[in-house]
Amino acid sequence: MSVIEVVGDLSDLAEPALIVSFQDWVDAGAAGSTAARHIAEGGELVARFDGDALFDFRSHRPVLDIEDGTYKDLQMPEMTLTRNRFDSRDVLVLTGPEPDYRWNEFAHSVLEIATQAHVVRHISLGAIPAAVPHTAPTPVMMTGSSSELLDGGGIATEGLLRVPAAAVSLIEWTLGHNGIGAVGFWAQVPHYLSPYPPGSIALIRRVESHLGVSIGVGELEGEAAALSGRLDEMFSNRPEAKEYLEQLEQLAGQPEVPGADEIAAEVERFLRSQPGEGGPNPLGP
């Protein structure tokens, strides 16, 4: 049984691009998945995937609504492919939780549908936590299936970078090695914030520039402004947090990023200084 079911029209697409972003791994601040859902908003569902085959429901539990003691709704984790149109170009957006199972079969199913739709460009979207301040523009790293695609749309890493792979990376690899030009944009978001709308905005802007289309950021702009206001108030009332922010701002101006151990030590020190808050988003509202 295939893990994918096509339910919409994939014919007559104009220069289609495939955008892929999954929740969970390599989605710090939910920046990548939020950007992808925004791009997909208002589009047409063209394919769905077999959740029973892809997900461990103990790690991606369904959400049950109970109202006045009565079951009202049960929402299962979903992986969907949506078709949208921007200017004169079609965009397919694949979103959902990162699959737990059958990665190779899943990646080749995506390749099959991309081939059927005559996709000409693949774009991965994601984000990583970094020692960057929220007061600075969001840095965006870029990967590509060939050096020719690294066109200045982001920061390309130098030398060997070995990291635990994500399912989105496997799809980028699979499509890139089967003749579809593939790039990835990875926002570096403050490790102390989630969700982080400015990261999503930075990714959408990269997509717009890369594809030559106008998407817009809609309500994300207002969410980013509201977050900025809350953070300004919070930092003004917490001298220890303001001191840490100033350290990050100094690091952001340096040509070399500190090592992972140094970043981790700084993160742990800061989290310990926030009694009673803890968690991945100690500065949240």
C-alpha cells in the first residue's frame, strides 16, 4: 500500500516548486513549519498521506476535545500536500509532523509525485536554535544540491558540517539526486524563544526572492511586532536578562560564531537564572 493518496489536480502546473517543512526536528521556534503553513494557506489539498504508516502516535498523539464530559472532536496528526498559486507560478507545500517511520518509502513517494507534477525546484524550510539576539535580523543559512544553486540567498557553511539528518533533508537529498534542483533555507532563531514569527518572515522572504514571486507575510508581521513589544518590556524589567541580551548582541557582531559547547553553557546559565520559569520558552508571554 502506498503512503500517499493523490486527491487533487496536479496537471498544467506553471513552473511548480515544492516547499517542504516538518514540525519537530530542525524547526526551532516553529519558524519553518509556520512559514510553510502560511504559504499553503488558502490553497487546494492535492494529496494526503497515510498517518498510520508514518507516525508513532505515542510521540505524535491525537488531540481529543471533551466538552462538558462529551467527546466533541478527535484530530489525528496529518501530512498533507497543498497547491497554491503566487503570481504566475504554482507552489506545492508539504507539511505535517516529521514522520517516525518508512522514511525512504516516504521520500520516494514525494519524488514520484514531484515527477508527476513536473516540479522544477525543491525548497526545504527549517530553523535551528542559535546564540542570536531577537534584536538583530534573522540570519538564514542555505544548502543546495549543487554549488550553482547557492546564489547568495543565504549563508552557506564552509567545510564539513556533520549533523543528525531530518526527514526534510532526506527529501531534499532524494529529489536533488534525481534531477530536481533542491535548496534549503534554515533560519537561525534565538534559542530562548518559541514560537518566533520573525524567523518565519525571514524564510518567506527568502522563498519570495528565490522563486521570484510575491507571497506576503500577512498576520505574521503583527505577531512579530507584538512579540517585540513584550520582549522590550520584559528585558527592561530584568537586569540579568538584559545583560545576557547584550552579550548575544556582541556575539552577533563577531565574524565567527562561538562553538556548540560555549553556546550550550550560555543557554544553561541563562535558564538557571530564571527561577520558576524553565522550559524551552522562558521568555514567552
